[in-house]
Amino acid sequence: MSGHGDSIVPFNPTELRSGEPACKADITVLSVDPRTEKSNKEDIKKPYEAAKLLQDEHNKDAKLSPFQPRPPSLPKPMGLGMGGKNISFDEKMRGRRLRNSQESLTDPGETGSSTDSLKEDSLSNGQGLASGRPLDLPPIETPSFRIRTDSFSETDNEHSDPNKERLKPSRIILSPLQPTGTYPSLENSAASTSLRTTNRIDRDCLDYSVVGRRGRGAERLQRNLSDSRLLDTMVSDNASVHSMKSTYSVLNPIRPRDVRNRSFLEGSVLGNGALLGAEELDRYFPERRLGVYVATWNMQGEKGLPYNLDDLLLPTDTDFAQDIYVIGVQEGCPDRREWEIRLQETLGPYYVMLYAAAHGVLYLTVFVRRDLIWFCSEVEHATVTTRIISQIKTKGAVGIGFTFFGTSFLFITSHFTSGDSKVYERILDYNKIIEALALPRNLPDTNPYRSTTSDVTTRFDEVFWFGDFNFRLNKARGEVEAILNQVMGADMSPLLQHDQLLKEMKKGKIFLCALAGSIFKGFQEASIHFPPTYKFDIGCDVYDTTTKQRTPSYTDRILYRNRQVDDIKVVKYMSCLSIKTSDHRPVIGMFQVKLRPGRDNIPLGAGQFDRSLYLEGIRRRITRELKKREAAMKNQNNSMVCTIS
């Protein structure tokens, strides 16, 4: 048996002449003289002389008797047909390991060269022939393995052999492309400041480097990036390593073990891998604070909507957009669908409409960032009318409730009875709404020990109530205008001393009728630093100039209530003075709401949103931008003036 595992048929050794090859498959023939066998000297003949000897041997074998044993015929050497080198199986495996080794590609010292090992194999093969064992002849001298980025030395060029040059492989290995510039700097994780997984509403937002000090998320991501096994399977040189790190996804890698242990139907607050658990909450909200944007506006039933709603939803004096947008409208426009499309067009592709509900001309719409919709439960809504005739749906309330992670939210927009002196009727409207608003229905109560059946606002963690409450200032028109001239742009407390709503909230109970009870019990309102939002002449900043001469008042308000102290923090509370299509000015509130982890056993919304509204809003947004560009190009062409000198 040979070193390759082939069987050798014995043949007459006397037929071999001195210097003839012992194996036909070798290009280089090693000739051993018996007289010099003891001196262990080797005589390597040139490849072309070896080929000639092979041909003579073939002619001699053709004349032999068919019954005379002879060596088996071997395939044609690859070195003769393809210009390559005929090497042994061990040498092939050794070369393959050298090519696949990342260490040899990055080691400029070439510590893993195979030149010495090939010489040792050549010497051992010569000794094997002298001892009479089957002979595996060595190949032609093989050049040492080189790094792809290295160039051939001058000494190799000077002592190059023409025959070796002709037998060089035809495949040319090119050096890798070098980067033209420096790679971007990387943080402890692969997430830079511009690649965040969630928008924040303040400047002290944290990225993964800070999260790593509070949890294991960043450490786990870095450990995956630095895994040597991952690098071995994905890259072959240093340039690819840096490229992979700089373009790695900001999403945390998911291990199969985590997916196997994860249950999307039943979870625990403290369990690892829960969809609404603490680990997922900390990954998206390191501070566990959600940005909530609330806007209320009495549109006065106008058919014509403002051309641009950017000032209403995206004020320029804020640093970041919010996570949730809730817009309540009283006396809304006749085309409710058109209103919702305009909201989607303004917010753009970053947001999707989670839910929308209406009660007559009362509209309530909720938009959520599209990457946060998976953490929302199913949405429920309910309506209440405060009119004696229920078919007339101009006064009343509409509420929307849902759970986000482990925090339940309730948003209510309402329109109370109008009239300067109808305070008692407005309190009755409030009490009817909190008793008749049937929420929640299927959603679990996150804290049933603090809930009461007579007040819907006690059955949710965070409650926002906003709308046209119609509470007025108990002051004459002339006196109110005089105070406004004195405190314009400053503290409005001299004017708010006469506000009906603040007085009733302080008293807690109505004096005339005990059945009326309290109003907005447990609710708070941010400090007011803007002028009254009612009643303006349409299209201007002048208060009512009609014969009624209505007193300017703070009829449009945003109130909030939380179960835990300091769960809601006010960021901004202001009015939008640039929208003048109604006799009311919109009121805007921005809040930070504390979030808590939840359980996966709540009825999840599973990413549901209004797809048709989303597509229509994006289409209009693109169309509007194209029209702007066309108008700009037309103005530019019209402004060109040709002069002839």
C-alpha cells in the first residue's frame, strides 16, 4: 500500500533501469544511484526530461507480454495539463489550512509558512526510496505562502527560473481593496447618537452606552460583536472586520435559546424575554418615560381646514417629536376622514393611527410611533351624550383606553354646556360622563384596589381629560382686557383668579346642590402662561367684536390625573396662535409619563393600525413636496432677467 492508500501490483524490479521513474504520475523524477545510496545524495531532474522518460516507459510497456505484471496505469499529471504543481494529499490539506487561516492573512511576519515543511517532506520521500518502500515523489519547489497585501521581493525576481515561471498557476490573487477614508468611530455598542431605537422628548436621552451601565443590553450586544467565531465565519481580513462593525444593525441580536424560552402569550413582569416585561421596556425606554402630546381644538364646524398643520402638531420650539399624539376636536369639520388624512400627512411615515373614535362632531384620534405599536394592547372606546335628546350629539364626551407595556391610559375629550352662568350644568355634565363612560371592558385593571365603579378615571393609571369645558372668567369684558394689557406675556395669575374652573376645583363641592358633587377630583393642570383662547374673530387676533361682546375666557383646557405621585410631568403647556380658522385657539400639552413593565397575557393589538389612511397620507405628503419643488423652479425661471449690452 502507498501513502495514498492505493494498492501496488508487484512487478519485476530487474526491468527498471537506473534513473527510470518509479511512478508515472510524478512530473519530477528522483533518480537514485545504488553506488551513491549510502551517501544519501539526491538527483532531481528537470520536468521536461521526466516527461521524456515517462514516454519511453510507456513505449516499453506496450511491447511487454500481456501476462507479465506491470504497474497500474495512473491518470495524467495535472502539472502537464493545467500548468499547476502536482502535490501530495497532505500538502494540499496543509495549503488549504494556510489559505483559510485568518491568522496567516493578518500576520506580516509569515510565521505560518509551509516552505520548511515541504523541504522536510522532500527529504523523507528520498529516504523512503532508498529503503525500498513505495515512493511518493516530491513536487517542484513550492514558493512560500505570502500575504495578499505583500509584493514579491527583488531577490525572487532575480533568481527566478524560466521553467518555474512557466509552471506558475494561472490564477492571480489580487490584494484586497484598501479603504479610502477612516471608518466611523464606534461606541461601546454599534449604535451611534443618530441611530436610536426611539425618539426622546428631552436632550438627556441615553443611548446604548449609558444603558449598559444600567442593564445587560449593551454588554450582550458588544459580546456578540466581539465573538471570534462570528468574525471567522463572516470576514477574511481586517478591512472586512471594521466594515462589519460599522454597519451592524442597531437591533439586539436574538439567540435561538431566547426564542425557545420566550412565550408571547403568557409572561411575567420579572421574567426574562417577556414582550412587555422589564427587559424590553428598558431597551426602548431607558428612563421609563413616554412622551405624550395632547392637543384640543374647537374647530367651529369650519369646512376649510388650515393648509398647514405643522404648527399644531410639530411646534418649532421643541427638540424632539413625541411618542404618542392624541388630538381631540369639538365641533369638528363635516369630513372626518379628511381630517384624519391631514393629520397623517403632517406626522408623516414615522407614525401610524392606532385608533380613532367619534361622537357626533366630537373626534378623538390617537397616533403612535410605528416601532412602538407592538407594545399596545387592543384599544377600546366609549361615548356619552349630555344632551337631553340623545340624537343631538354636539355635547358629550368620547373616551379611548388602552394599555402600553404595563401602564393603562385613558384619553377623554368632551364638550360641556355653554353659557357664562351655567356652571352648575357643566358640573352635571362632568358627573354624568365619569359614571356613564363604560371603560375598560376587556382590558384588565392594572390596580383594581384603587378603582371605583362610579368614576371611570379611577380605573386607569394615567388619565388625560381635555376639550372645550366652556368655563368662563367672572369678570366684565373691559376689566379682562385691562388685565391682559398689563400681564401680556407674563404671569396670568391676576386673570386666573376669576376663572370658574379653578374656583370649582378648589371648592371641591358645589354650594347650591350637594348632588352635584365635586368636579375633576384628583386632576391637575399646568401653569397657564398664554392668553385666553376664546373668543376671537376668525382670521385675526382680535377678541369678539360682534354685538354680543363675549368676554375672553380659558374655555379650552387640558387636565391630567395619575394613580402614583409624579407619574406625569409637564413639559409644555401653551396655545397655538398661528391657526386662526376658528374662534377658538388650539391648546397644546406635552408630558412625560412614567411607564411600568407589564404582562403578556393582556389582549395585544398585534400591530394593528389604519393601513389605508397611512398610505393616503404618505401619498399626499409626497405630492405636496413635488408641488413645492415645481413652484420653486417656476419662480426661479421667472426671476431670470436677460440683459443685452
